[in-house]
Amino acid sequence: MKEEAKHILAGRLIDGSGGRIRHNQLICINAGRISDIREVSKADQVSDRVTDLSRFVVLPVLLDTHVHLCMSGSIDAKVRERQLGSQYQELVPVIGEHLRHHFSHGVLAVRDGGDRSGSLLRYLREHNDSRTPPVSVQTPGTAYHQAGRYGSLIGTAPAAGESLKDLYQRMNQQTGLVKVVQSGINSLQEFGLQTAAQFSDEELRELVSRAKRDGCRVMVHANGEKAVKSAIEAGCDSIEHGFFMGRDNLQRLVEHGTCWVPTVFTMKACAQYAEFYRGAIDKKVVDKILEHQLEQLRLAHELGVEIVLGTDSGSIGVLHGEALVEEMKLFIQAGLSLTETIGCATARAARLLGLDDELGQIAVGQPAHFLVTRGTPSQLPRKLTNVEAIYLHGRPSELYRRDPEYTNLRKPYKG
């Protein structure tokens, strides 16, 4: 029997495109997909039962394009030390817990930045639990870094005499995603310190060319002018972090159509939890790095860079799910509007992950996946820490029914 069409009245609709907030929108759903969206006026007579969300904000489900599911954001030194040495079976419940944290904040897709032993890739291939929330996960397996350089925590280095492309072929991870670590991390004691690129321009171009022929996307960890330039010119899909990349590289991002995932909140978390580092950081330097990254973000927005939101959750003080809200706040602080910021975590993120046919916007033809929050848009993104409901295919998710009286929201709409 053909499924009856559903109607949902959204008091305020943020569709993910980055455009204006729309009011009093009737979302029509057939077979779990959106068939029409139109403004409702008092003259309308809608005879079907509708879900009345006229006092709520409706927005697309979210995506986080840079996470580390095998690591927590804990500031407990013992927890962090233990998880670095954890074997696969110990990580299974950890990964599941982190996926639940993402789902509880309305995140339905994540792109992982890799782990040393490929445990997440194994989890995705072996783990089958009906209680696991429906979060789409992309992972490169293990990332690639140069021997003796930063990256051993999440990656594998080429053997002696082995090229980066040879390593890629030997690993044969077949995930559709490649992660390269092309620089070091930020110095937390010396402002603006830049490290040399880990791989030569030629090596990186060869890898990216081969990966693209295999249908893979390439994400590159890169900070500093030279490392970022080499990654952009090699043809990567996204620059991860991009601290101290400079104006010329921001312009290159525009020219090459390369996405930038700024992970700004990592620096704010460093400053907030400076005591964890036991004197190994200079808080004034960290504060200055944060402000510099916000300045780069402001300029990137002005230049038209394709900015995509990712949190680096799993880093110290960067919690899975919750960090997305904190990153959004910083985007807004840098001058992006609320709807533009949400667009960076929805439509733009979905394009980067190749999921734009299924996620990213509330639009005709798309699956009817969306979030419901109480209050007004002015209370976003804060309200995303306590999502009212998550709709999947036009129905409230049974895995997320926070309010036992939720069914009271349904009532006839008469215009």
C-alpha cells in the first residue's frame, strides 16, 4: 500500500544553503523524501494531519568533517595515555560511545582523520550492532606521515626507500579516502613557528594523482605557507587546520576550488585546559594563535573560500558532538552569519564528503532528515547541545526520543 503523504509545519526553517531563514514553511514528505516546501499563509487550508513545529526551528542534520573516533576529548592524563595504547577490542565500545555523542548532537556523518592501527576501519567492516546510531563514517584507515616526523599517533610512515605512492599502493586500504600529514603541529610556545613539508611536491602530486585515478578523495593535514601550498597545488580536496597558511594560500584555495577545514576550537580548548599540559604551553601564545586563525577565517570568508566545518574532536578538550557547537560559535565570532555557519556544517560538508545526494540540505528531492530545536534561531548554535528531535525519512528517530510527550506535538493544522 502506498505510504500516505506527511506534512510538517516548520515555524523557522534553515535549509542548509546558507541563505535566509524562512518562516512558516510547510514541508511535504512522500516515501521519506521531501516533495515540496512552501510558505503557509492564513488563507491556506491544509486538511491532512500535520506535525506542528510552528514554535520550533528546523534545520538539516549536521556533518563533522574532521574527527578522531578512536580518541576521546578527555583531559584526564591517565585516560589519554591508556587510549593511546588501546587494542582493537578495547576501542570497540569507545568508538560506539563517540558515535552516540555525535548522534545526540544531530551529527549524522563524520569524516575521521585516521588512527595508527586502522582500528576504526576494522570496526566499520566487522561491527554490526542494531543499537549503533545511524552515523555515516568515512575514514582513510591509517594516515601517511614521514618517518621521524609528526603523525605516528594516527599514521604509518613509508619504509626506507619507499615512496609515498608506493606506501599507498602497499597499504591498499580501499576506503575512498586518503589522509596525508604534510606538516607538523603548531608550536604552543613559539608563535608562528612553521615546520618544513614532510613530503616533496613531486611525491605529493604523484600520490594525489594516483588516488584520484582510484576514485579517492585526499585530505591533507597542513600548517604553514609551504606545506599548505604544496598540498593545494598537488590537487588535494581539503586542507585540514591550515594555521599560518597566509593570504596567498587562501587565494589559492579559491582558485583551485579546495576546501578548508580550520578546526579553530582546538586552540581555544588548549587555552581552556592549559593546566593539562603542565607548563608545556604558553597560554598567551595559544591565545594569539587562536586570534590569528580567526583572522584567517574572516579573510577566507571575504575571499570566497569553500570553508567546511570540522572539529578535530578527540583532541584534548575537544569533545565528540559537543565540539561542533563550539566550532560554530567561533565561525560566527569570525564574521560568518548563523545560516552561513550552519551551511558549513551541512551543505558544504556534504559536498566535500560526497554525500550531497542524501544529506546537507532540506530541499525538494532530498531525504526528509532534519533536526528540531526549541526556541528561536538567536538561540543557535547553543540549542544544538539539547536537540528536541531528530527526524529520519520524515519520522522522529526511535533512537532519539528525548521527550516522552513528543507525540503531543502532532495535531491537525487548519491554517
